[in-house]
Amino acid sequence: MATEQDLTHPSQSDFDELEREVRTLSKDLQKATKKYEALKRQVEELDAGRVEAVVTGLCALRGEFDGFSGTLTEIRAAAYKLDHRVDLIERAVRSTAGAPVVDLDDVDHFTGNLSGIIRQGDEARAAVLDEADRSRCEHIVESYRELGERHLRRRSEAVEHSRVLANTSFGDAAHSEAARRFRRAIIDVDSFARQLELTRQEAESASGRIAADDELHAVHDPAISSGDEARARLRQLIRQRVAAAVGESALLPRWLNRAVGYSPPSGQKGAAWMDTAASIAAYRVTYDVTDPVDALGAPPRTDQRGQHAWYEDLREQLRALAL
């Protein structure tokens, strides 16, 4: 074992060497710090330059966009005026030539009855849960039922594992495996029981809403079905009127011309044009839309479920027709 006398004491040269190493490290540290600060300034200047360049570019793009938007607004206004002038000229020429004028907003006794049945169907549909609410309630109830089944299944498995524990000796492989599975089953049983308790009230509420909705459907389904049938019948009736008007080269209402054009296109889109035109006219008749320019009039409220659904369907048809 080495003693204190065996240890070599550091000499003056050792201290001098250590001092030189410290000075060298200090200089290296100063150089590194200066280089870091220089690089940091360069990065900051680079970032600032990039940001300034990006801002300048965005300002330029914004100016171009504003100019383009103004031009587009002017083009739209000019197109609207041109469309209006063409419409007036066509109507004047065709009226002079004796072209018949068709009024698709005209409501006779039969179409008035159909419209009334449709609105009654809308009221009946508003009395029951909408499809989204009904679907949510059914999902809640179904999830609760599945959770209950998983709880019962795991509890039965825990009982089976406990029987194996009772019929095997401690330390046996079968006993150890059954104990492991029993513990896991009990954990799952407790977890499922807590989840069932937490969701029980929500599931009961959803189940109650479904039961109440079933009763309402029993009362209102006949009116809902009659409304759907009346809507289809009204569309068919007005489609015949539109087809007759097109066949006679009659003057169609301005709101229809602006919505779908002056006449049906050739090919497959011709049938879609007729269906959309008839459905728009049926919508106007049903909900007393009288706007001479806007085919659909003001958007209905979302709580007006039947009308709102029809309105959105027509908007989708018009978008498809424009493609």
C-alpha cells in the first residue's frame, strides 16, 4: 500500500504547465465566445432581412390582390348589367313576336293543397328528433349496452378463474396462471363498473328520448310521409309545366333564367336542368317565395328543418348544374 511518503509532490514546473493550460483554455473560450456572438448577430440580421423581405413581398401581393379584387368586382357588375340588358332585350323581342309568358309562381287549387300538405309534413317532422339527434341517442344507448356486456363477460371470467384457484394448490402453474388472470379480470370488472355508473344517467336520458321519439313518430309519421309524397307530386306536376313551357319556347320567369339559364342544355344535363328548375319552382310555391330575381329568396332558419333541408338541397343542385 502506498504511503504519504511514497506520493510525489508537484514541482514548480507542474504549476507553470497548469497555468499555461489554463491561459490557453481561457483564450480559446474568449475566441469561441466572440465567434458565437458574431454568428448570432449574423443570424439575427439574416432573420431580420428575411422578415423584411417577406413583409415587402406580402405587401406587394396584397396590392396586386386588392387591384385584382377591384377589377373582378367591376367585371361582375358589368356582367350583371349585361345580363340584365340581354334579359330585357330578349323579353322585348319575344313578347313582340308573341311568345307566351309562363308564371311558375301561380298557385291553383291543386298545387295549393299539395303545398299545404308539404308544410304540414314539415311541422310533423319538426316535432320528432332530427336524424343527427336520434343517431347520437342511439349511439349512447348502444355504447352503454356494449359496456354492460363487457362488464358481465369479465365478471363471469373472474368467477371461472376463482374456481380454478379453489381447486388447485398454491404454487402450481395452473394456480399461478389463474391468479394472474383473476387479478386482471377483477381490475377490468371494477373499471367497467365505474364507467357504467358514470354513463348510466346519460344512457337513461338518451333511452328516454328515444322512447318518447318513438311515440311521436307513431303520431306524426303519417303526416311526414304524406308531406314527402306531396313534395314529389308537386315537383312532378311543375316539371310538366316547365317542359311544356320550354317546348313552346315560352318566356320563363327571370328568377329561373338567372338561376339555371334560359333553356335546358343538351345531353344528360338537360334532365338535371329540368329537375332543378321544377324543384325550385315547387319550393317557391310551397313557401311563398316571391322574389322576382332571387330564385330561392332569403335563407330559412335552421330550426325550419323541412324548408332548410330543401333549400340546402337546391343549393347543391345549382352548384352541380354549374359545373
